[in-house]
Amino acid sequence: MDFMKIIESLDEALYSVMSWLIFYPMTLWRTIVQPQSMMDYADREVSDRPEEQYDDAIRPPLFLFLTLLISHGLEVATVARNPLLSDTHGLAALVDSDLALLALRMLLFSLFPLMMAVRLLRRQHTRLNHASLRRPFYAQCYTAAPFALMLGIGTLVPNLPLAGARIISVGVIGAGTLWYFVTMARWFARKLHVPLLVGVGDACVASLYSIALFVVAAIIVH
């Protein structure tokens, strides 16, 4: 019986992993092209029964993780070894493997969905608890993923033997940042039923909190 359970678990695990080859690019494309619709989709799916949630897309936190995994894989293929892995000073010594570095990146980039979600709940005067936070956090994980991927690609471009690599790098990072900021501004405006300019202000405040925590965490590690 135990052997059969192991076989069934492997069967489900294999199917889940292979299905990512189909649903990951679909989810990425839908998020880039229709970010507002994907965030609304995340809102709706949270209310469904667990077995029926996200049946035609990757779950938001997993989508963010897989995106960072891809970004990390591109880095390994491009620069071989991140300098942070060779740093033995302070807390950086704890980041001693690719898995630890990936976990750190997951933590850092999750700050953006977290701060955006908290800002929305505060502005809606909604009590902050696990149930209320999950919905906006999941929605934000969808849009944080392409943002993280664009930043990752942008920082790797200067390491490639390309003419104008630095200009391309700035362009990729700028495009990803602009896309993310505009998406956040529109999200706040829709959710709070306020003018877009007010949504821009909320996006600025949440972004500043996210960046501040991101920088503090990066400084602590280094």
C-alpha cells in the first residue's frame, strides 16, 4: 500500500511539473498582455474550492517562484557564479548555495506584492488578517513575476558580448519598471474607485516602502 501511494505521488508530481511547460508560458503571456484581468482572475480563484483553483494557470506564488527560478537559471548560464555566493562576511555567509540565493530572491521580490497588498487594505480600511491579505497578495504575485524577470534579464545583458549592451540593459529595466508601475497605478485606481492620479500616488507610496525594505534587506545580507 505504501509503495502504491509513492507511485501515485510520483505520478501527480510528474504531471504537475510537466504541465508547467504548458501553463507557465500561458500565464506569463496573459499577465504581460492583460495584467488587470489576471489580477481579477486571482481574486476570483481564491474563493473557489482548493481543487478548482487556478485550473488554467499557474498559482500566483508558484508563478513568481518559477519566474525567479528561470531568471536564476539565466544568470547561471551567463555569469556562472553570483559574487554573493563567494562572500563570507556577515549574513552573506548564509547564502552559500544557489538554492539559498534563490530563496533570498524569492523573499526580496515578495516584498513588492506584500507592500502593495497592505497598502490597498489600509486604504480600504479593511482589517488586516490572513484572509484579507491573501487575495491582494496573490493578485500581486502575478504582476511581480514579469517585473522580476525583466529586472533579472536587464542586469544580465551587460555580461553579454553585444554592441550597446548597457543601453539595452537600461531599456529592458526601464520598460519592466514602467510596465509594473503603470499596472500598479491602474490597480489601485480600480480597486479604490479613485482617479488614476490618486492611484499613481498610492503606487508610489507602496513602491517606496517595498524598495526601502528591499534595500535594507540587501544591505543586511551584504
